[in-house]
Amino acid sequence: MNSHCPRVLTIAGSDSGGGAGIQADVRTISNLGGHAMTAITGITVQNSMGVTASKVMTPEMVLAQISAVIDDFGVDAIKIGMLGSPEIALAVAGFLKSLKDIPVVFDPVMVATSGAALADEQTVSAFQEIVPLSSLVTPNLDEMERMGGESVIADYTVPFLVKGGHGDGDILTDRLIGAEGERERWEGSRIVTQHSHGTGCTLSAAIATHLGAGDSMSVAIGKARQYVRKSLKTAPGYGAGNGPMGVPKI
């Protein structure tokens, strides 16, 4: 990463347990040398055992947070996570149309690690408005299927990083796929741990931070993957369920 401190905006939901969402994004961006700014889309009541309640913000409040920070600080990269409602998704899409040359990493969050639904069908449908305005989309295998399967990637000029963490076997593969097919792949041995909450949030936030610092897409993904692997290996072991990852030394 170069000497520039990238200004990274994360548009996502709050995780009261600190493992995922806004909390994971701020931790990741800050640890990688960026300045984290936030637009909170919703509040979840959760810990390592799961989500027990949630409340979604209004689209107006989300857009107000975005404008407040960007108008004052500027922005070098944006990460989008949990959106919470189709109205918020469409509002964020409208905002993205006003951007020029700012990398946008869209993590299409649909289900929490515990299994709690974080996006209904209307919200998932609204994702179609955000995908073309993104620089990279980072679905896991389940999210990719819910978006229509890998065949839909051919409909976009935007590359998808299809994450293999939910796959079977000891070797997991993440594949960067564009309309023309697979561009690049990364493989790694499975890290067996109960404490893996927030892997997707951390990965997408790390990619956005590296892109904001000027790294190429391939380099940003490679660095972000290594950061997530280190985070898994340094998990503090908090919680009786699927606990948070660690904060590795950089």
C-alpha cells in the first residue's frame, strides 16, 4: 500500500457483536491504514449465537450520512454490504450514478452466518441496480445462486469474485469471473475454526481499502485474501457460537 491514507466509505449494517458489518469494516479499513467513514443502513441485535432483532434505517437517513462524510472528507473507495431494504438499495444505486472513477466493492449480503435473513427477495432484486455501478461484486456460493447463478455474470461488464468459502473440501477456491469467463483464481487450504464471523465483510472492506490506495484489482484481492486468512488464524475465541475473527498485525 502506498503512503496515501485512503478514505473508505462503508455502507452497511451494524453488528452489535462486533464480528461483521460496520464494525468489521471500520476495524479492517483502519488496520490497513485507511480512514473509515460510515453510512449505517440498519441495526442488528446479535452475538456469536445469531441475530435476534433488527431495524432498518430510512433511505433518507442513509443518503444523509453518505453526503455528510463525502462532502466534507471526499472518498477514495466505497464498500457496500447489508442494505436492508429495496428502498435503500435503490437510493444507494441513485447515489452511485453520481460518482466518477471511484472504486465500489459490492458484497451482496443476504444471510448472516447464523442463518438469519438480511435481505428479502425485493431487496435482492434491487441489487440488479447496484451491480452495473460497481467495480467488483463479491458473492459467496449461496449468494451467487440466489442472484441467478454464475451465468448471469455474462450480462454485466462488472467482474465477480465468487468466493469458495462455503464449498466442500480442504482446498477452497475464489474465482474472479468476468463476462468473458474466469480471469484469475486463488486457492488456499481451509482454516478450520469456529470463529469465522465477518469473513465476507472483512474481505470486501480490505479489497476496497487496497483499491482506494491505488492497487490493481488483482493485487487488492490477493492482499485482502491474505489479510482474511491471518484474521482467521488470530481469532481471540470470543463467544459460544460463531465468534469474531482477530485483528492481525500488519
